[in-house]
Amino acid sequence: MIGMLNGVVAQIDATTALIDVHGVGFEVRMPSADLGALRVGATTTVQTSMSVAQDAITLFGFLTSGERRMFLQLQKVSGIGPKVALSLLSTLPSDQLVQAIRDEDAAALAKAPGLGRKGAQKIILELKGSIDLSATPAKDDGTTRRMPQDAGVDRVVEGLMSLGWKQQEAQQAVDAVIEDNGFATPLANEAVSDVLRLALASMDRGR
């Protein structure tokens, strides 16, 4: 599984960026705003999600971990695949998408090509109130110390979410484990399994 790419932008078109990573070109489908922020010849880091279908393997990419997380959350809705999830993120920035779900604004969601009003209503029904929608950072009032986000931390959080924990609970547990046990950030690949194990143990104790 490819979770992140760091390389030089070799080419950009309407839907896809070609990222050159040490001489290997990866075609990555990305939201429109993210493609607009890239520049050919510039080095970039892209958070990725791989979709494997019968006839194709597609790599989807995002400039922020919040967008990638929302992309994965949208696909938990029955009938919503990666193409529609990407269409939503190309139509609405992640903060506006979250707000539309919170406000039950089906008309705003239905503007995404390939979705329709029934699909928009299904997203609202299945996501609102059932999972954590905090895809955008809350305002920092100075009372909470936040760990810097990185690909390793995101992998642990997503692993906990796949086991049924809400995003906010998972993030808080991971932050606490990293701080209490002195793990260095960005989180090294070899530390991911240890942090996941410790975070899961702490969350199970808190039940």
C-alpha cells in the first residue's frame, strides 16, 4: 500500500498529477484545488490512497491528511466509491464539505458531478452523528497541545478508526501515547505498530 509520495511534479492535467519519485512516475488523481496548487518542477509531498478494482489500480492523492481522511470517510457510505468521493472534494473544500453535512445541506453536496440528490441525502444520513466529522482543525485556544501531524501518526489514527473508534478519540489517544512514551515525530515507520498497540491498550482501558 502506498500511503505517501514525495517527489517532483513532472506533469499536471485536468484530473491527474504525475509525480516523479527517484525516476519512477506515479499518476495520482487529485482534487481540483490541490492540482491548482501544484507547480511543474516543484517538489511536493502527497498523502495517497490506493484503490484496487478489477480493471484498474488507481492512486488518489491529497495535499493534506484531513482531505485524505475525509476521502476515506465518504467511502464508508454505501454506494459512494472513490470517484464520487474525489468529485465531492473537487466541488467543495473539506471544511465546506464538513459544514454541508453538519447543516444537512443536500443541495450543496448534490452539486458534485456523479452524485445526485439521493446520494447527497444518503451521505448526510450515514455520516451525520455516526462518525467524527472534525476534518478541519478547531481553533486553538491555547489549552490543548497538539502533536504535529505526519504520515505515521495518520496511519495509526486510521488503523484505530478501522477498528471502530471515532477520529477525535483516536487522535487524542495517539497524541497521549507519543507524548507519554517519548516517541519522536515525525513518527518513524518502525514505531507505528508500537504506537498503535499502546494507543489501543489505553483506549480499551478507558471503556
